[in-house]
Amino acid sequence: MKISPSLLSADFSNLSRDIEVLEKAGADYLHLDVMDGAFVPNISFGLPVIKSIRKVTNMVFDTHLMIERPENYIESFAEVGSDIITIHYESSIHHDRTLNEIRRLGKKAGISINPSTPVSLLSEILDLVDLVLIMSVNPGFGGQKFIENSIKKVEELDKLRGSRNFEIEVDGGINVEIGKRLLDAGADVLVAGSDIFKAPSIEERVKEYKRLSK
């Protein structure tokens, strides 16, 4: 199991410190939620922030593009240091072309689906992805309640995966208890924001997640 803390919930006045704590605790990825205020009803951060934090850590940058026309920005996000670039099924038309472009740039390609999007729609592109991100809340804001149907979607996707080796990632409303249920359903990567950064100890909370797979 891998844990990918969402930077959106970190202390933006001291990102370097929070990232150092995550790295020390053994977090696997750093989840970077990029929002444009159009595809989702919020604006977060973009290329300059990712470029600046790339200088302070070697963590895997798990970049989640919640933006319209992501195909226009793939190369830019690759250049600033993203390691995994995930686009939304709902925000792009030419998934095949965009996913192949991500891989051409030497990055891992991810596809994400919103809570109302069926897993079955991904069947034609699963051979092109390294990661599938299931949103377990409606994207755009942190701190939302976990949508229970997400467990069934993970189970369905795990069956569709078969012998393929892409990772199943889940993001939204996750805590340690829910994380255990998701792992049992077939998830590989858990994204947690508020539950990690608002914990009494960020380091200890990350270690709690890491112990779930033992």
C-alpha cells in the first residue's frame, strides 16, 4: 500500500517543512491537486508552486489535473517535475492521445473518474494507464464526506484490472478506517489530506496508514 498525502491541506506558509515531515515519515507520493476554477469550482496552485517544491524533495509528484483541456498543459507539468500526471476522463475527449503523450514524455499516465462516472467507461483505455484514480468525493474542495459507493467501484475496477499492473488510487474523505476497507477492496494508493495534515502528529498519522498493509 502507498500513501499520497494531498499538499492542498498543508501549511502553505511552510511547505518545505511539511514536505520534509512527510518524507521522513515514509509517505510514498506527494499528491498535487491542480484546480482551474472551471472544471471544478475552486482554484488551487499550478506550475510555479510545483517547480519550486521540486527543488526541496525527491518524492514522487503525483499530479492530479482537475482542469479543462489538460492536453494543452501536459508538457509543462512534465517539465516542472511531475512524475505521475493524471487527467480526468470527464475533462478530455482524446484520452488515447493524451495518455500516450504523457508516456512519451517519460512520465506515468493516470486517468481519474468522478463519483458519477461508471468504471466501465475506462475499459478501452486501461492498457494505456499506470494509475486509475477513483474520486470518492466530488472534486473541488477538501474535507468532504466519503461516498460509500466508492468501495464497490474499487472492487469493480480491481476485477477489470486482471493481469494489468496499473495502480488503483482513491481520493476524498479518507481516514485510516476507510483506508483499510479500500485496501481490502483492491486499492493500492490512498490520498489523504485533512486527515493527515490536521492530525496531532503528521508523521504518526502517515505511519498509521503505512501499517494498514502489514
